[in-house]
Amino acid sequence: MFSAPSVQAASSTSTVKVQVNDELIQFPEVQPFIDNAGTLQVPLRVLSEKLGYQVGWAKQESDIVVTLINKQQTIQLTTDEKQAIVNSKKISLESSPTLYQGNTYVPLRFITETFGSPIEWNEANRIAIVNVDGKSHKPAWIAPPPAPAPKVAAVAKPSVSDQIVQTANTFMGTPYVWGGTTPGGFDCSGFVRYLYEAKGIDLPRTSVQMYDEAGTRVTDLKVGDLVFFAAGSVNHVGIYLGNDQFISATTSRGVRIDSLASSYWGSRYVGAKRVL
């Protein structure tokens, strides 16, 4: 016997289609749907008339009594009752007829149990095919392919130099500590070495050693280059940020950003090294 797929989260908005033999049935007012129990519910009147039944109904207190008649049988259904009377014989239903948007719905399994017509479920196109003639039929409607998902622009991963600069900015205001190499306090070379070691790049301990031994000398500065300053001999190092700015651990104000073009730093600038 036919049963709609068990879809626990389905609701009255989960629309499906119904086909009789090779003809797709049009439901002008309301549509078939799969309910929360996974049962395929169909508007009774439209489908019954398509199968050759006369449909009548009457109100009985708060319920609706529906009568279906053809040459072979008379069927009586009452909303919210899990049984039907077919030629004076009571039969059980998997769920009761129900009113929805002013129309009476019944489980499609009832069509098989009562009208004797086998039903096939075509999952790809979400069509229930009622084979009144006893033959198997192909879907009379093919679902369009799903729309391709919109392309999401790939977000470029920051370069190592950008990552170092981003991390350096998080230490703004960290106090200067002579010989300091931790976030509790940095000296200039300890600050630079800490950031680069976090990316797997080993640098000498002092600014003089970095200037003499690390990387390659450059004049076209790029973000992440080391910039060096001297008062007689090299005694300060920072990290270039672009736009003539660099970040370093200073003795006066801790980790801060300064300009290469300032009178103080500009007069002490001696060159740059690229270690990335």
C-alpha cells in the first residue's frame, strides 16, 4: 500500500502533486500536502470527482459529513473520525479527514484502501501517481533542476606579514620592559622576535644582530619588513606597517605606532631588512 515518505518536520507548506494515470490533476483552490506525521493529504472533492464519484456534504454540529457515490459503492466520511463507512461497512483510516483552508482533506492511502487504485510515489518529482487503469505510469510533470547555489567569493587568507601586523596591533600600549620578551612587557627586539617566532620565523635576540644577520636589505619597503634606527650604533627595531608608519616597543610609551617621516625617527632611520 502507498505511504508518503516519513518526514517528521513536514508541514502544510510541503506541497506535492497528484496524477491520475497520465494526467496531472489541477487543484484550483488548495493543494495536496504532506502533514507533520508524514501523511500525504489530498483535497477530497477534486480527486473524487476525477475518479468518477458524485460528492455531497452536510454539516453535522461541528463536523462535516462527506458522501461519495458511484455505481459500485457509497462512501461516507466524517471529519476528525478515523473511520469511513463503505457500503454500510466500517473501515479504519490511518488518519481522519480534516478541514484545512475550508476544504476537506483525506489521506491518499484512503484512495488505495477504498477505491482500489494502486498508487506510486515518485520522490524525484514529488508526485503521487494513482494508477486507476492498473498500469504503471511515468510522471506527467518533471521538476526543474534546483537553481545553482550563488557563488561565494573566496575570502583570501591574510598573508603571514599581514597576520604579524594584525597581532602586533593587539599589543598597543603594552609597557616597555628592558629585556622583556613576553606580553607582560617587551623591549624593541623582544617584541619583534616574539611576533615572528609565533609564525615559525627565528630571529636573533638583539636589534644589532637582526640588522647584521637577519634577512635581506631592502629599500622598497613592504608591510612586515623590519626597520632599524641608530644613535651611533643600531639600537632600535620596529615592524613596517605601510604608509611610512611602523610599530615598535618604545622606552617612553611602550608599544606604539610612529612615523618614519617624523623628525625624531626620520633622523635615526638606517635601513630595512626583509625576513619573509
